[in-house]
Amino acid sequence: MARFDIVCPEGHEGGPGVAHGGWTAGVLDEVLGHVPILRGQMTVTGTLTIRFVKPVPIEHPLVARAWVEKVDGVKWYLAGQLVLASSGAELATATGVFIARDGRRHFDAFDEWLAEQEG
């Protein structure tokens, strides 16, 4: 399991005193994506599902956790959650399938594809 201490800065406010949902989704994508990296494997997000449980307060200490549920070939099934540091109250959860990639080859292939698209 990976654990990250974070705070949503005021600049990502989506409503009065709370984080924008896109910030929450982005943080959980990053947190889940770091689990394979911490095990020496680069992955890319295949699918990501976010469940928003409670509004995420800005400028309050938060804890994000993520873990591997299973690995099946190139597919990493990951899960995580965002909680309020003071009480552990759950704010959001995430599940996703991340696809193992060879970093340099993956990005080289993308560069080639993009060049073809641009003519």
C-alpha cells in the first residue's frame, strides 16, 4: 500500500471551501498510478472510476492511499481512497485498470502516431 499526505490548495476550489471534482479525480489517478511505479513498472491509465463520497475540503490535511488488488498480465487492477487526515472520514474512492508499458517505447510510439496525424 502507498500512502500520500496531501492538501488541496485554494486554487483548485470548485465550490465554496471544497475541491473541484476534477482535482479529486486527478489526485486519485496520480496516487493509483504511483503504485506500479513504486514497484518498478510504468503503467498508463486504462480505466478510472471515481466515487465521490463527501466534498473534499480545501486547505485541510488529507491522506490518499492506493494498493494493488491484482495483476493479470499487463493489467494492474488498483484501488484507492482519499480521506480526511484528522478523522479518517472517507471523501472519495477510486478503482482502475492500469496497463503496463515500456516507458520509452510507449512514448516513441505515441510521437510517431501523432506525427502521422499531423500529416
